[in-house]
Amino acid sequence: MPDHIDPKKETRAPWYYLLLLILAGEAVFILPFVLPRVFRPTVLDVFGVDNTELGLCFSVYGIVALVSYLFGGPLADKYPPRKLMAVALWMTALGGLLFAAYPTFGTLQVLYGYWGFTTIFLFWAPMIKATRVWGGDTSQGKAFGFLDGGRGLTGALFGLLGVLIFSLFIAGQIHTAELFERKEAFTYVIYVSATIISIIGVLVWFFMKSGVKEQEILLPKISKEEIAQVLKLPSVWLLMVIILCAYVGYKITDVFSLYAKEVMLYDEVQSAQVGTVLLFIRPVVGVLVGIIADRSKITFWLMASFFMAIIGSLLFASGIIAPNTWLLFFLSVMIVATGIYAARALYFAVMRQGRIPLALTGTAVGLISIIGYTPDIFAGPAYGYLLDANPGEVGHQHVFVMLAVFSFVGGVSAMVYHRMYKN
């Protein structure tokens, strides 16, 4: 069972292989996550839901995703990643038609369950495996750093495009716009996003081909013995905890645009711009940390990223950030975002260092993700409840205390991983 790629074959993948991987890697999550993150206040208004109800939609997504991780992981070890990813993109874009019809809360939950299937069962493990193939034996940091950084840039560009389209279709001042005007403008944002996602799916199907022969990275059948082999690896169990904690942090970044509106007193366009600026931090962090990590110890930088997130979250939790401290606000946002995005860029990059076989990457990713991505179930309702139960700044302080706790646990787990696999 091969656990490395022939260096001569690594160079055969064309430059657009990685580009398409990056575009697809973020495009598939634009509708369910990026638009609600950038336009959170608008989404709450036009769909007529509160923070807790939107969080419950994310929970339905997470429950479906939990099952999808388990069965979708081995699927990625049997079929070519590009075909699975392309179908996932088309199916996800199709859900945008229902999203643009502004369904009831119950139907919205069903839609998020559908997206949990399309974005995870058919997409997640194939994306991770394709990235690991591109990284080979010597460039795992760059591979996953470029992937996450590129995904961040893609999300930022989608967010910027969305804000532009939204602004163009709002007549007059945003704060005086009627609900129907904002709904109509947001509809255009959804349709344009779904169209672009579909086009990316076509490009992935026809052009995302690496130089590595597919039979070298695929297995005809995944046996119980191979699953047991993966579960015996300490790195798999540590990554479950590390990813869980990092993903809680990533989910909490959804509240920054809401924080800008409720605490910093920005209007809807300004708060959406804060969310978009946040997304532009991600590509810079991903690329830089990926390059640096390949030249030193990836596991060390994974550990350091959590402790940076702790510092930033404690600044928000302290209550010292107010409307008249805008510079401190942006500084704290950058500290939190840098720590969280660095952790996201690196936690799958340490798989090879943790001795996880390449041919079983999909199976390992599926098993790790069952625990690692449970925040899709509980994080949204948890911070939604904290925000709704304590309106205003106090609720946001409680959310960042939650972030500090999970960052601490993640940092300790990353420290153990570093000590076990640093050599």
C-alpha cells in the first residue's frame, strides 16, 4: 500500500489542478456558510429567523454531515476525486434555487440537511486526498496552506462580489431600505453565486487531473482490517480533538460581522465589509504559514496557532473593545483570525507526519471528521443561545470565552502531537 508519491510524478500536475482544487474547495461552501457569514444580519432579517434558529439549521447540516463523513471517506479511496467533487458542486448549486425562494424555517432546515450531504459525502474527503496527492512527500505544508489560503481568497472574492451586487440593487441608503428591497438584492447574490459554482463544477470534471495514475491512490475495496489499522494510529485520535477545537473557532468567526453591527454600531454594508475583510486575512495566513511550516516543524506552528487564538479571544472577552476603540477591534480580529486560519491550514498537513497512509487518506479523513466536525452540530446553537440570552456586548463576551476554552484544549492536544511526531 503506497504511502508516498513518486517525486517525478509530482511535477506532472498542471498549475490549474491546484487552482481548480482551491476554487472548488471554497465554492461548494459559499451558499450554506460564506453568504450567511458575510451577510448575517441580512440573512436573519430576510429569512425571518433569529441566531438560535439559524444555528439549528447549521445543526441539521452537521448531523447529516456526521453520517456523510463516515461513508463518504471510504468513497474517496475508491473513486477519482475530480468526479465526486464536480457532482457535489452541481448538486450544491441546485440547492441555491430553493435558498433564493426564501423557504420557511422548517424547509430551510431540510435544505441545510441536503447541503450537508452534497458538500461532505461527495466532496470533503476527495478534496483532502487530492490536496495530499499534490503535496507529495515534501510540500504538505504548502499544499494545505495554499488550499486553505486560496479558499480564503475565493471566499473573500465571493463575499466582495456579493457585497457589490447587494449594494447595486439597493436604492438609496442601506439603513432606510425596506425588507423587500434587501430580499430582492440578496436574491441576485444567491443566483450569481449558484451560477459560478456550477461553472466551477464543469471545469473540475474536465480539467482537474493530476499526473499521478489513479490506480496508485485508489483501492478497489476498503476492508475492516484497513479501518482498524487507521483507528490504531494515535495521530488519528489527536487530530479528532485538534480539528474539533479549531473548527469551533472557525464557526465563531461567523459572529464578527454581527459584532461589528451590535457592539461597534456599524450599518449592514459596513458589517458585511468587516466579514469580507476577515476573509482576506485567511489567504495571507494560509500561504505564509504553509511556506514557513515546510521549512521547519509543521506541528510546532499548529501548536502556536492555538495559543494565538487564545490571546485574541481573551481580548474580546475582557470587554475592553468598544465603538471608540476601532483600532483595537481590528487588531483583535486579526489576532483571532490569524490563529484560527493558521490552525485550519495545518491540521490536515500533519497527516503524513503522523504516519497516516496516503491510500487510506479518505478513510482516515472520514473517521477523523466524525468527531472533528461535530461543531457543525453544536457550535451554532451554542453561540446563538449565548447571543440571544445575553443581547449586546455581554453575549459576545460569553462567545469569546467559549472560544478561549476550546483554543486551550486544542493547543494542549497540538502540543502532545508535536512531542510525539516532531521528528
